[in-house]
Amino acid sequence: MKKIVMVFFNAACMISSLVGILHFFAPYSFKWYSYIPDAPIEIYHSINYINFCFSFLLAGVSLLFLIVQNKLFDGSRELKIFYAFFSLIWFSRIIIQLIWPWPSDLQLWLVVAFSMEFIFTLIPMIYFLINIETKKPLKR
């Protein structure tokens, strides 16, 4: 079971890091600025800053999870909590997509893609919840 969960974990982290890396190029690939041609330069810079931080964090956190996965699967409580937050981020992305639908034909594909990524993160999360070890306090 652990090997299957590790496959889902690695797939989730690799997909997330790929999304983060590809997102660095999204403003230019999809010509985001063409939708706001008369916006002040501060708006363009704000979009760049937000996108850079999002891309860097998503790629970085995903790659860090790949690096520390042995400690995570060995039972690090702190890493499990952090991974739960990582899973929550993908779940919230689905909710946001449903509340504020993307105004194009991409809506269905975005919901499917985010749902698949959430499932990839959820399976290891369930494994971590099932395998919670309770630590007894030390007696002095």
C-alpha cells in the first residue's frame, strides 16, 4: 500500500512543480496584458509579482516535498501538517473554480485537471491520517 501511495505522492508533487514552473511563462504565453491594454504600469508589475510568487512557491514547495518525502513517510508530524495544507490548497482551487467559473471553454478542463491533482494529493493524505501514530508523553 505504501508504494502505491508514494506513486500518487510523487505524481502529485511532480505535477504541482510542473504547474508552478509553467506558470512562470503564463502571462506571456496567454498574452494576459492584451486584456488590459490601457492599464497603468503598476498593474502589469503587480500581475508579474503575484504570478512570480505563486509560481515560485508552488514549484518550490512541490520540489521540497519530493526532497523530504522519506521523512514525511517516516512519520514527521510537522511535514504531515504541511502536506495537509498543500492538499487543502488544491481542494480550495476546485472550490474557487466552481464558485467563479473560468469565462471560456477551459472551465471543464480546469475543473477536471484540478480535481485530478487534488485526488493525487488526497490519497497520500488519507494514508497519513490512517497511519497517525500517537506519541505518549515521556514520564520523568
